[in-house]
Amino acid sequence: MGKEIIIGVIPVLLAFLVFIGVNIAPFVIAVLVLGVLTFLLSKQGGMSLAQKKQTIEVPKTTTQFGEIGGQERAKQELKEALDFLIHRDSLKQYGIRPLKGMLLTGPPGTGKTLMAKAAANYTNSAFVAASGSQFVEMYVGVGAQRIRDLFKEAKQKAEKNNQDSAIIFIDEIDVLGGKREGSQHREYDQTLNQLLTEMDGITTSENPRILMIAATNRADMLDDALLRPGRFDRQIVVDLPDMKARKQILEIHSQNKPLADDVDLEAIARDTFNFSGAQLESVTNEAAIYAFRDKATEITQRHFAQAIDKVMMGEQTDRESTAEERERVANHELGHAIVSEVVRPKSVSQVSLRPRGQALGYVRQSPQQDRYLYTLENLEQQIMIALGGAIAEEMLYGGRSTGSRNDFEQALHLANTIIDTGLSELGIVKLDMVSKEALHEERQRILNDLLDRTRAVLREYFPVFTHALDHLLREEVLNGEEFRAMLEEARRLPKKNNVEELDSHMMRA
Ligand code: ATP
């Protein structure tokens, strides 16, 4: 309101002054200059706000070690190292060199960022985070300046929060700290040098004390200078969670969700071998989305099963296929499933005919135990399972299709592993010392032998195809229990009958 009155009064006043003969030019110029100055200043203020946003502001972290599922050994190692930050007197008393940097290594999504945040909370430190890629700049010197700013920001933040330590977390450190090759000079060498200089400048007596935590998936790519004593000299492996850890992570992320009574987190943990913490978080989230779409009041085990498939294989696709194609895919998948269940009882969790990602159908296996070491028998079983689909097509349609490409790739990879690891008839070998022909021959011998064994299994259980096919075509999914019941039925039939049924089918085909 006041503004409007002033805007109205000023022109009238100016007109009056001109009317009585006063020279208003100096006044008008002064107002204009003032206006421009105010505008420029306000613009600069705006710029500095935007710049502030560019430096990574992280609010005081509330993440606690208890919110990280599994990773017990990594958490323990990290806490032990952090205790030195808390009990500084002991450092002095024993003359221990202060820990300046810790490197968390492991696959993506395993909780490295969470660990760094929890470390800040545990030690009541200010927390500043950045990612290696943020330091790679076209302009020389910008990356190095950013490193200086990062250290400055960490110190300021600690002082502001009245904390006597600060943790700087750099994710993807390999981007700025990769191995330097020869005399080739890269812009980010300067950035790396600046980081090393800042780290070398950290002292025990300094207040606030700075601790660097860096994360990478590729520790082998890092420049040696980064790993020297006094820099990132403590490495902590943050690995994919085992079965117990997977259950804990699922529990943590299901806490805020309405779970139905039939949800068995242990079974879900069993079905998610090789999943990272981030993927498990995604499973719980996707299950909740499926429940929401169904307008269900609670999340059920079925929603979780769909969520696992989504995270593992991708979203369902609407690919239309002909009845003929669907039947072939169903038999192909049943081939995998029969072999899987015969060579590893209770291993089939679901047979599905719903196209997902690139797959037209799939069998989800549920390993009874996490496995990190494989015997020859394990590898051969896995190859037989992979070949089951193609052999089923061969028996039922007299030939294979292109749908087995991935299966064959997997079988070849496993056959190579058998040879590589000295488990083949070639004995202990160094691959580059064996001729290509000899390798090819041994691979073929392994695969042909396993093709025969797979054929024998499918011949024996042939009636399962006829029993399960209708169900699978109708319902699109067949769960492990239903499938095992069908297999049991086939087992009760005299073996001779099964083979006869197959022979008569093959005559018809
Ligand atoms: P990247 O290497 O890709 O940066 P990261 O190892 O730093 O990944 P985080 O960013 O810490 O992984 O994890 C991503 C998300 O996954 C977390 O926010 C959390 O929801 C979930 N998560 C990962 N690991 C765990 C775990 N051990 N316990 C609970 N949640 C986890």
C-alpha cells in the first residue's frame, strides 16, 4: 500500500518542482545510480546463494550403525578405527599416528555411504559428502579449488555445530584418484595432488580433526599415492550381504510397511542371493507398490515374489506372442525347472510365463544355502540346468530355437570355469599355454557329456511336461510347491511308462 502511495506521489512532486523552476536532473541521476547499484548488489547476493548450493550441504546425519543390516565385520572394523577419533588421549599416550583416511571398497549399493554417515553420527562429527565425478572439470584448477573448499567447509561446519571433528566422504574416489599413467597429464592430477596435500596437512593436534572416508568399487584402479601409509591406509571391505544379513536388511526396510502374516522374510532372503542392500530396499519398496496397485491393505508374500522378479529381471513387458510360441516357451522353462529340481531338490521357487525384461519366461531358483565355493559337481549341475530348456525343445519339437542363446552363453562360461580352475580332464592348466583346439575339444567333451545326462533326466521325467504345461499356460506361474507335487506324481509312475510316453510323443512329432 505504502509503495503505491510513494509511486503516485513522486511523479507529482517532480512535476511540481519542474513547474516552480527547480533543476531536478541531479536528483534523477542520483536515484538512477542508486537503483542500478542496488540491483547489481542483489544479483550478486543471489549468485552467492546459488554458489552455496553447489557446495554439497549435508544436514547433520542421523544414520546409526543399527540401521545398517549385516556388514558386522565392516562395522566392527570401522568402529574400532573411529574409537581413535573419540579417545584422542590414547593416541597421544601411545604415540599413535592419527588415522587420516579410510577406504570402503565393495560393489555398488552395499551401504558404503550409509557407513560413512553412521561414522559421523557415532563420532559426533560434522559430515560433508562429495562424489569423485564432481571434481572432474574442464577448467584447470577448478577441481583443486573444490577440494580446498571441501576441507574449509568441513571445518566451518564442525565449528558452527560445536563439534571437534569432521568427516569428509568422497564417493567414487576412483574417478579422481585413478592410476596415473606415464607422463600423461590430466586436469584431475592437480585435483588429486590437492587432495594429497590437504591430507598430509592433517595433524593430531588440529581442531577440528578431519577424517576422510572414501568409497570405491574398484580399489585396484586407485593411484598408489592414495594408498600410502598416512593416507587411505585402512581398507574396509563392504561386501554383498549373506543370507542372514539380507534378512536383517529386509527387516529394516519393512519396519514402516504393513506386512501380511504370510510374509516370510527368511524365504525372501533365501531367494535373493547376490542382491545388494540397495536392491533389497528396492524389493521392499516394489512389493509395497504392488500391494498399493492391488488396493490390498497389507503387503503379501505374492507381492514380494513379484517385486523380486521385477528387481532381478526388470518390469513386465506386454510382448504379445502366438499360442505356439507361448507353448514352446512354457516347455523350455519346464525343461530348466525339471532338471533343476532333480539335480538340486527344492531349488525351484517359481516357473513363470510372464515376459519380463528380455526374457519371455523364467525359472526363479531358490538356493538352499549361499554358496561361494563350487565343486565340479555344482558346476556340472548348473550347466545341466542351463541346457534343460534347449533339450526340452529338442525332445518336444524335434529342434531348438534362438531362445537358448543366453543359456548356452552361461553353459559355455561355466565350462570355461571348469577348465580354468583345473577341474577338467586337461588337469591344472594355464589357458594361454593350451592350444585353442585343445580347449575347444575339452569344452565340447564337457558339454556333450552334460547334454546326454540332461537328456536322460528329461526322458525319465517326461510326463511332468504334460502335467504342468496346461497349468502354466492357464495360470502363467507355477510355484515351487505345486511343481514339486507334479514331479512327485511322475516319480510314482513306473519309469518304463515315462520313456514309452516320450517315445510315442516323439513318434507323433
Ligand atoms: P554406491 O557404491 O553405488 O555409491 P553405496 O555402497 O554407497 O553405493 P548406499 O548408497 O549406502 O550404497 O546404499 C544405497 C541404499 O541401499 C541405502 O540408502 C539403503 O536404503 C540401502 N542399503 C544398502 N546397504 C544397506 C544395508 N547394509 N542395510 C540397510 N540398507 C542398506
